[in-house]
Amino acid sequence: MTAPENLLDSRPNQPPATNRLYLADSYCFEARASVAAARDNSVAFDQTCFYAGGGGQPADEGFAETQSGEVLEIGSVQADTDDIVWHVCKLPPPPTS
């Protein structure tokens, strides 16, 4: 997936902001998504149902399943200043191809 340069804010490896599906549907709990980036024990998807916490509300926890059937256990979710939602895995995610 390639984002327009204006969304990348002059950082070549910067993924686009995550589409937060829960803003349109607060009962969203399942969706298909593509991996936008991975770092350390975290994965950023192009869209997510996971809430990153804030305003006294804790971050969501849960699971994400890869196309190959591997299950990622999400222990926490954090949004950075670029509106990228990082899903922190309890174990390192598999390498992306």
C-alpha cells in the first residue's frame, strides 16, 4: 500500500494514519485490515477496531489473526502523534514480507 506523499510528512517509512473504525461504529469488534508497519513488538494496521485508550478509558486488548492463521495477542494499543495506532503484541509478531 502506498500513501500520497503529503500524508507521509516527508518521512519515507512513515505509514499513513490509521482509520479508527470505532469512531463510526462503537460496536465494531471485527474487521479485515492490512499491515501498514511493524516495529519491535508492535503492528500498525491500515484500519482498526481497537481503542487506544484516553480520557480515563483503558486501551483495548484482544486478538488479531493473520492470513496464515497465526494469532497475535494484543496486550495494549497506543496512538502516536501522527495518528498511527500501534497494537502492542504480547509476543513479537511474525516478520512481514
